[in-house]
Amino acid sequence: MTADKNKKTPIGSQEYEYGSYSTEEYERIFAFKRDGTVPTFEELEESKHKGKRSTFKHKCANFYISPDGTSLMYCKMNKTESKRMANGKVEQLEEKKMRWVFQKGEVERIIRSVHEGIGHLMINNTYDHIKDHFYWDGIQDDVCAFISACIKCQKNRPFKNQPAVLRPIPPPNNALSQWGMDLVTLPETDEGYHYLIVAVDHLTKWPEAQPIKRKTTANAEEDRLQAFLDGVEEHYKQLQNNRLNAHTKIKIEQSKQKTAYNTKHAPCPFKKGDKVLLQNSQQLLHLAKQFETRFTGPYFINRVTQANTCYLMRNDTTALKKPVSAAHLKLFI
């Protein structure tokens, strides 16, 4: 009497088959509850008939005929909290609730009706609403499969960004030839300095810092040249003998860091031809209108780059102009 469901089919895949009882199983149970007719089980060996009939009767114990006599219902006593009586005895309260039973082929329609009726709430809420009124084998798996493939839910479900893999900056071949810079805001001094330019040489890690009063381009450029070009020749001569050693050690450490980082961060999970949804750029900038979907699409992946960016293509084969980060995509089922 167990519903014939392919357990090997992944939930959410297009080949997923919803559960419930086949027409033959449903009619067998209905006939037994209506007039006591027990199936003959002719497809089994005669020696197994008795055991199969006994099992069938036992499993039919919780099924009933609806008041109008046309449908099958399921009811099982559920124990609730105990209640202590005045005489000191404990009474176990029980709850009896009738639920409708549906045949295979009707399950998807029932789930869609309930899911849309409650405003596309997620799996737990949809499951609670369905199990209070309906019954079939594998309700939870079927609800999970339906909601996983629901287009509106996929476009509005909260999205957890997956960090991209680490991409180290290659070290330069010469000292003081490539700098990393940042502008730090500090409390204003008595002399009027309010910002600090910090620069670090990528090869030698030599730091330089210079306070500035205004963060305009002209002012920052003038102060930067004055501070960073002062003594460059002396610094270069001092570090020239060590630059090759520094270059080698940086490559080694970057390799270690990349290996350690990437073990916890999966590479790009998409490939050419995958169907994906793109996170709404208005949502990223917090400019989206109320009730605007979190994702747009679906799109097809036309190409995946080594930098974990993807070139997307619409259904009409027109391509998006710019590549997008894989961190802003999710698979469309």
C-alpha cells in the first residue's frame, strides 16, 4: 500500500515523481472500508495471500469513508498533553482529526493550491497547512520538491552570497614599482590635517604614510610625491639584494594562503549551458521598489571565465553586455 515513488530521484529535479496512492491502491482501500471487500492479490504466490491480506487489513485501520460516501479519509489518534484530574489521576487527552486522501496525480495540484493560497510561504509553513487537512505517503518530500521548483519562490527566496575564491595579486619584479594605497580618515589635528595616505610596496612591504589636509586629487598627488619620492634611491639600494628572496617567499606564502582559503570555498559551481537566476542589481544597491523580485531571469550561461565570472544569454539568444560574478547567480530548477 506504500506509494510507488522513485526514491533515487533527487528532490527538485525535473524527473521527480510525486507520491500518494495509485488508482488501484485507492480503490482497494475504499472498497474494503465501504463493504469489507478484501483484495485477492492474484499477482502474488498463493502461499503469501494470507499474510498480505492481514497486513492490508492492519494498514486500513486508520482509513474511513467521507460523510458523503464518495471519498476516502484518514484519521489517526494523536496524543496530546496529559491532564491531572481532581482525584489525582492523570488523564491522557487524545485528538482525532480527519484528513482527505488523494490519488496519485492530484498531489501537485493540491500543493500548488495551498502554497499559492498562503502567499508562497516556505516549506515548513506549507507542510503544516497541508498535513492538517490532507494525507498521503511522503507529504514532506513532495512539498519540498514543489517549492524547490516554484519560480516565484526561487526569485524571491533570500540569497546567501557565496564568497569567491581568493585571487592573489602577482608580486612585481622590481622594488618600489608597484604600491598599494589607501586613504584613512583621522580626527583633525591642530594644524588642520584630517586624512592619512598610507602606501605599501607590494614586493618589499615597505610602508610610507603622509598626512594631508584635503582629500582632493591634486592635494593628494602633491603630498604623495613629496613623501614617497623622498629617499627612493637610498631605499632601493638597501633592498635590491633582498628583492629576489622577497619575491620567492611571497609566491610561496600566497600559494599556502590560496590553498587554505579555497579548501573552504568551492570553485565556480556553474558550467556552460546552465540555467540560472541573476540577483537584482537594484536589490544589491538597496534601491529596489517594494515587492520587487530579488532575482531576474532565467538566463543561460554562455561562458565561464577563470575569474569566476559568467557571460549570460537570454532565452532569445541575445547576450548580456557585461559578465557577472558567479556569487550573484543561483541555479534555476
